Amino acid sequence: MTINRLTDYLDHMRQAIADAQAFTEGMTQPDFEQGMRNRIAHGYFDIDLAVVWDTLQTALPTLKIQLDSIVSE
């Protein structure tokens, strides 16, 4: 993998985080669960929405900081 492709991958990851955060901005967890339930009701029955919510609220912001640090180096 070239450094240019790595930068592209990191940029795509950062954009995906921004998109996920924008989608849930201002939502409460119950709001999120209702909107996601509508989107995934047809085939994704094993998804634990509490885990997805926790990922959005805790893991993605931390990952974004780490990715920003890597990109700025």
C-alpha cells in the first residue's frame, strides 16, 4: 500500500465518522433506536442497537482523534 492510498483510506474513515456523527447529532438513544429500527428491520435482527449507540458515542470520537493525529503527521 502506498502512502497516498493510506491517506485516502484514512480520509474515507474520517468522512464515515463525520457522516455517522451528523446523522445522530441531537438524537437521544431512544430516537436513534427508533430511526435505526426502521432502517434495519428487514434482515438485520441480530444487531444490538445499544452497542451501535455506544460505538457512535464513545469509540468513534476517540477513533476520529487518533485518525486526525495520524493524518496530521
